[in-house]
Amino acid sequence: MTINNEAALLEQGRRIRALHEIISRPDLSFDEQIDASLRLGCTFLGTEIGKVGRQDPAQNISEFLNTITLTNLPIKRGVIFPLDKTFCQVTFAAPDTIAISHVAESEYKDTPAAKYLGIQSYIGCSINVFGEKFGTVNFSNRAPVQRAFTEADKDLVKLIGSWISVMMERQIEAEELTKSKEAAEAANYAKSAFLANMSHEIRTPLTSIIGFSDAALDDDQTMEQRIESLRSIRSSSEHLLHLINNILDFSKIEAGELDIEQSVYNPLQLVDEVTAIVSGLAQRKNLALVVNYAYPLPEQITTDPLRLKQVLLNLCSNAIKFTNVGTVKIEVRYDQVQNEMKFIVSDNGIGMTEEQIAQIFKPFKQADASITRRYGGTGLGLSLSQRLAGLLNGKLLVHSEAGKGSEFELSLQLQTMPVRFISANNKSTSAPTNASSVSASPKLSGTILLVEDNEINQKIIQRFLEIMGATVSIVDNGASAVTQAQQHHYDLIYMDMQMPGVSGIDAIRQLRAAGYTKPIVMLTANATLEDRAHCKQVGCDDFITKPIDRQQLYNVTATYLKPATIQI
């Protein structure tokens, strides 16, 4: 081994030890370690400037991330140069370290970088982060270096670049871990707050239901007091059902399982149905509920009326909830240029700040904690509404000002151009009442087999059907249903879907396989398109979702039973 080679090895070892001392110091931050490494490189390489930069060829950007200078040059972090006017462009594209001891005497003497920056010596290599080129580490001088760059110098720069690459990857992983931890903590906090709030929201109507049920059973209650108790029980039950439906719908959306059904529907009729439901809420707060139709409007649109109504009901209910004095307004418009239906719900209630608006579409969030305490709610309604709007091929926007009110605009992009339009002169829709009309409906005649394993459900469904005029027999399992249906005549079977042992699906499959042809209607809490298709596949004629709606039960029953003969 020659003396020169031995000296070079000793020098290389000294450089490696010096770099190792820097990167092994736990008292230095990541940035401080990079700065110290750049300073070390300048010392060993005989340069006055050391830089770590991020390069973006697509944007033609070269940005300084870390800089060090041994002189008084004004080089700072964050400075951005055009990439094509720097030597970093060459370095970023090169497969190995670039070393230019004297720019004016090199092949790069006429490049934009030589003229733009006034650099006369440069050495650098690219930095890869997670297998992708990220930027460069480089050292430079305004004058040629006193000693030409050697292979050992190139190895040193490559070593510094490799170390920075590894440290950047660790830094990014640490930052992502911190962000993930913070996001998880925030999510856990939001869910904890949601569960606490949900507990309150569920217990409130349950308190009413249990309390008024006990009160109605008291011997000293008058008929008027019992009727009032029953009304309160029904109102609280509907509120509880609304909460549960919101939770279930949100869960289905999160799992990608919420079904959207497309059907043709009159938008004016839909709005009339919504106003019929919420008008009572507005009246109780002495608020004016105004509906404006900007004619002409499509006579029919293709959408999911149930989900569209769900969004509008939520927007109207919120507007009424957060308005104490004044008006809640619903506007219906059609944009012929964009082929969009617009439903705008506005109020002059408490309004929101920009910070609060940023929160309201997040799940389990409300504008702030005081809103939850004062007005209640789960913090799911608007998040659910926004997601439903997306599933309906639309968008939900909000404009609000604290103390002056809010405006929510639901825009639906129609898939086909409407053919017929309604003008102000030919509007024929009418608002339906919210009261049940079952008791006033024509009586029915026929025999029904009710298959239901829950005793309370048996009693209430039997009572509803007998009030309609039907004769009802009851069994509590699928096996008995098969036997009973084959041994007796029934005009209609109501079959619970989920029962222990022989399920409703299995019972229907057995009956149809045996040649049973009478109508069978499924009673189910699972009303997804998949469930409906499955019911049809095994031989169901129809289905009713739980909890049972009395009017829906009558409508379905009337489809299969005859009107009762009027005795004169």
C-alpha cells in the first residue's frame, strides 16, 4: 500500500467518524444534525455553501430546505429558484454524484446555472425518500475550489446524502405516526362525546315513554290525561326512531351498503309532504313556514324520494330548531342550463361562524358543545345529509352568518332532461295531513296468519289487523307457520323474517316448494335492496319494514284482502 493510499484511507476514516459523531448525538434535532453535517461537508470539501433542497421538475422548482454557509452569504431556508437555472437539475437527473471543480473550465460553463447563480465549483448527489427521488444535497463555491474534488469527496457527499435520505424517511414516519396518533385521539374523543351525547338523546325520549306509560296506567288519570300521555309516548317514540335510523344509515354509508333507489316522483308533492310533517314543529314555536316555488318546475324527476325527503326533513327540522323568532323558508328552483333541481332551506335563526361551519359536516360533531347542551341532537344529521346528497348525485352547501341565520342549498344533478313542466297556474299538488287515516279507511275482510316470535309485536299487529276487519291467527315460529298454512286456509300470511329455528325465509322457501300460492308478506327490519331481492327470490309478494307503520300496514293488507261487504 502506498503512502498516498494509506493517507486517503485514514482521511476517509476520519470523515466517517466525524459524521458518525454528529448523527449519534441524541441532543441534536433532525434539522440540527443536517446543519452540522452540511457544515462538516463544507469543512472537508473546502466549500463555503452547503444545501439540502427539494426539487420538482414538473413545477420547475428548486427549494432550499436546509442551508449552511461559512461566510456571510444571505442564503436562507425556503428560498425557491427555477430548477432549470441551477446545477441541482443536473444532479437530480444524474445516476451518481456530480463533481465540478471549476465550472468555467467544464462542460457546464455555458449552462443557465453557471450564468444565473455565479457558482464556480459544485458537488452534489440526489436524495431518495421511500424509493423516490426527493431532492439533492450539494456543496458549492463562488470560486473554484483550491483542491480538485476527488473520488473520496464524491463518496463523502454520497454518504451524507444516504444518511439524510434515511433520516428523512424516519422523520416522515415519525410525523405520520404523530398525525395518526393525534387523529386517533381526536376520533376517540369525538366518539366518546358522541356516545355521551347519544346516551342523553336516547334516554330523553325513553324517560318520556316510560314516564307517560306509567302515568297512563294510574287509576286516577282522566281519559283526556291518558290521551295526552299516549300522544307524548308516540311523539317520543318517533324521535327515538329518527335517532336510531340516523345511526343505522350513517353506519351503512360508512360500510358502503346504503341503497339508493331511483324512481319517478313529483318534486312539488315531495316538498308538500315535508312541509306537512314539519309544519307542526313550526307552529309550536310560532314560526312562519313559507314555501316558494320558482316556476316553471319539472313535473317529475328521477331520484330516491325517501332519501331526498330524509335530507329535506333534516334541513327543515334544523332550521326550526335553531330559530326562535321569525321565518323558515323553503325554496324550490330548477336550473335549466345545469339541469339541476335546487332545494333551499333558510332561516333567520342563530346562524354560525366560519369556524362552526367547518365542523358541522363532520360526523359526531355540532357547531360547538353549547349547541349540543342547549338544542340537543346527535351531530350526525348534517353529516348524513351531506353524504346522502352525494349518493343522490348532488351536493349540499351552506351559507351562514352568526346571529343572522343560515341557508342550506341542496342541488341535485338530474340524469335526464325533464319533459313536462308545472307552472304557477297548473300546480295541482296538495299537502297531505300528518294524521293517520287508517280508522277512516274502508274495512277489509279476510283471514290472516301472523307469524311473529315477539309477543308484544304479536299483540299490536293483531290489534291493527283486527281493527281493519281481518280475522287473525298467530304462530310464533317458522315450522308452525308451514304446518298451519298447509292445514288451514288463509288469504294472507305476514311472516317475520328473523326467527330462531326455521326462519321466515326458510318457511317461505318450504311453502313455495310445496306449491303454496297464497300471498306472503315479509315483516323485516332489514329493508336493503339485497334483502328485498332475496325476499322476492324465495317467493315473497311484498314486505313491510319494522317498526310497523299503521298506514303502511293497512295499504299492504288492502292490496291482498277484499273490502268488507256492507250489510244493509
